[in-house]
Amino acid sequence: QVQLVESGGGLVQSGGSLRLSCAASGSGFSIRHMGWHRQAPGKQRELVAVISSGGITNYGDSVQGRSTIFRNNTKNTVYLQMNSLKSEDTAVYYCCAEAYSGFNYWGQGTQVTVSS
């Protein structure tokens, strides 16, 4: 079993920056991919960014060029640095992890609100 704990959400002004963190804990697991999805009110959950254990990254179109995902494999932690934030970035951000076993895990979510 894997638990994901997110931190770093909050209120930020348009044009500002924010860094989200997500730490995975548990026992007997090995994580292949870690990443972030987000869900705004009335919209479907969408990919923000994902990173493999080898450091290969993939970004959603909406954050491409404005965000950077990176991870610390030793600490089983993934980070999302978001810059030039816009009001449309307002959403609940969910950390996700895919274990080599094939199981997917999700965090509880952290609210990011960008004020204009």
C-alpha cells in the first residue's frame, strides 16, 4: 500500500509561482511514474505532468513551458514547479503514482487558487 501526501497548494496571484510536493510512503513498493493531474470545477481531470523513474517527463498542453516536474527517487518525492500562473490554473491538484506492480495511487488533492 502506498500513501501519497501532497503539500504546497494555496492562493497565489496571477503571474506568480508555486511549488507542489508529493511524498510517497509505505512499504514494499517501487514506483515507476509519478505525476500530477488537476481538476477544475465543472471540468474533467486532466494531466499536468508526469515523470518516470528515469527522469523522462511529459507535460499537458496547458502547462507546457510554464511548469517543471522533477523527483527525488531516494525520497520517493515528486515536485511540480509552476510559473506564470493564470486564473485558469485554478484547480485541485492530485498527485499520482504508478507502481511497477501496476497499481495506481492517488493523493487527496491540494487546492491551487490563482487570483487575477
